[in-house]
Amino acid sequence: MTVVIAADQTGALEQAAAAVQQGAVIGVPTDTVYGLVCLCGDAAAIDQLFAVKERPDHKALPVLLGDAEQASAVVRTAGDPAAQALIERYWPGPLTLVLAARSHLPAALTAGGDTVGVRLPAHPFLRALARRVGPLASSSANRSGIPPCATASAVLDQLNGRIPLLIDAGPAPIAQSSTVLDLSGPQPQLLRKGPIGPDELAAAGIHAGVLSEK
């Protein structure tokens, strides 16, 4: 059975950090939907995350950060003015940026590719966890092919017993998966529509005319 702990319970952060550092995949609240997380450099834990949600292994995993400075350990953003403008404007928040990945990341995280999505979530518990243990490989806390969960109880309905620990912080504030914008190529590509739309991206210099959905 999955142990459920309230995010504001004494010792919740310490228990979550200990579990992740020991190689576990746990359920956590985010500002968008509930997520599954593990250390982004732990290949065995990443394999377990794929198994927990029955996710096809050709799909890369995004990385959640504790602060913007952690991005440099995962992706190369230096010299990318578009990325920097979006980071300054929309982080922390529901925007995942796909950028060139650092070469040390496990192949399973990037599905063998050379890019990875990164995001700084606007959720205090999750950011505190990532600051404590390092960047976190992530995916929504649901079985593959089923809609994401906005509450801890919905996560339990699908994943009870599949993960050792679930942190409950009440309903997810946004209850919608993040916008995913790929900046790794010559033109930005909108990979997933989300809370931040083309008009808002244009305000940061990413104009809708250069966006294409795939």
C-alpha cells in the first residue's frame, strides 16, 4: 500500500527526500497536475518510473527543478536569448522548455535523444524537494493513456501500491498539464498546448507565426 502524507505534516519533506535519495519513485503535488518523480541521474529509478505508469520507453521524461540555477546542470541555455526571456517571464510556472541536454544524463531520461524538457514549478513543496535532492525526472502521476490527476485520491485510484509514498497537498491549483515548447531547433515548436498560450508566448518574443504543433 502507498503511504500518504500531507505536505504540511512535520517531516514530510524529509521523508520525501529520503525516499528519492534511496532510489524510490514517489508521488508529489505540482502546480499543474500530480506527478511522479525520482532523481534525474538515477537510471534504475527512471526505469522504475516507466514501469510504474506503464509508459512507453520511447517517450522522454521532463525534469523538474528547485530553482532556475539548477537548469544549467541539465540543459544548455547559455547564449539562447529566447530561453532566457521565457525563463525570466514564466518561471516558476506551467511552461516546460525543451533544450539541448547535458551529455551525462541517463539515456532512458532522454529516450536516447539529445534534448530534454525542463521546468521550474510554482509549488513550494516540490521546489523545496528538488532544492534538497537535485533535479527530478518526472511524469504525470497516472497510468499511461489515462488523463492526469489533479488530486491525491485520484492518484491512489490508479497507482496505489505501485509507489511507496504520495505527498498530498490538496487539489492541484492549475489542474492542467504544462505548455511544452521546443526551443532546440531553428524554429520554436509548440509540442503541447497548456496554460500558457501563443499570445502569452508572443509577449516574451516567441511569436505565434513561428510556432507549429507536432
